Amino acid sequence: MAAAMVVCFSAGAAAAWLASGSASAIQGDGPRNWVTSSVAGDASASTFVRATIARTALWMLPKTEVVYFITEKDDAGQPLDVRCTYELQGQGDLPARWWSVGIYVDYHFVPNSTNRYSFSKTTVRRDSSGAYTIRASRSPQDGNWLPLGDKDGSVQLMARLYQPDAIVTSDPSSVPLPTVRKVSCE
């Protein structure tokens, strides 16, 4: 009987570990393939959402402080791949007091010699119209470059909108997050 209980407990723990291992398992709203959860960082979040956040996010604040959007796909619906180069294109500022867009591999910042992990409202270089292009790639790129590193793994893009405008929480699908286009692959 004890052996059966150990097996059942182990199987349940393994299933919970696997199920909570991807932020894409959290359902939410957002533009194109970007999603945000209305309960991430909130005390009302379910046990599943809390477990997923504990596994895939270092810290989440309530949506009154910051709203997180994540995508693991490009705008064509294809999974992001560390062997590819991507262009993120945006126009103007996102509707928040301050924002950043970062890249992760397996839900962790990518170690790199440039110490570049994200671009923000105050660090992204823009053209004269206010538009910006961020390139994510293993190989160095001109302009706003986010290194993808040399290790394999799943890729995530995260946009953080700090002290967001009311529209961000009332209609997340209308937020003008950057487009994500695959340029090429190794």
C-alpha cells in the first residue's frame, strides 16, 4: 500500500511539474500572439496559475503596478527558435508610464558579453518618426540587438508595462505591442 501511495504521489507531482512548466499554459488576452493574464501577480490567481508563475517567472507584481505580456510565437504563429533572427517593430510608446521588452531562453535572461537583456522606453533607439526595430539573434546585429546566446531552449519575449494606462487592463488586445517577424534561420 505504501509503495502504491509513493507511486501515485510521484506521478501526481510529475504531472503538476510538467503542466506548470510553460507560461503559454496560462490563458489570457492580448494582441496577436502576445498574451497577458488578468490574475497574474494577483491574490485571486488559481493554484495552477501561481505554480506556473513560480516556475516561469522570477517575480510578478499586481496589474495596478505592472502588466506582463508574453509570447512564445512570431506573428505567423510559429514558435520562436534560438537559431533564428527576429525583428520586433513598434511605433511610439506603449500605454504606460514606463515599459520594457526583453528576451528569455527557458524563462531566464540570456547571458551575454554586452549585458543587454531588454530595451525600454528610455533605451531603445528610434527613427525620426518614433518607430523602433529590435533584432533578436544569436549573431550580433546593428542597432537595437538582443542576443539569443548559444544554448538551445525555448524562447520567450516579454513586454512589461509599468503603471499602465487604464486601456491596458480594460482591453489588453488593443495594446500596440511590437510585431514579431522571423527574418531568417541558421
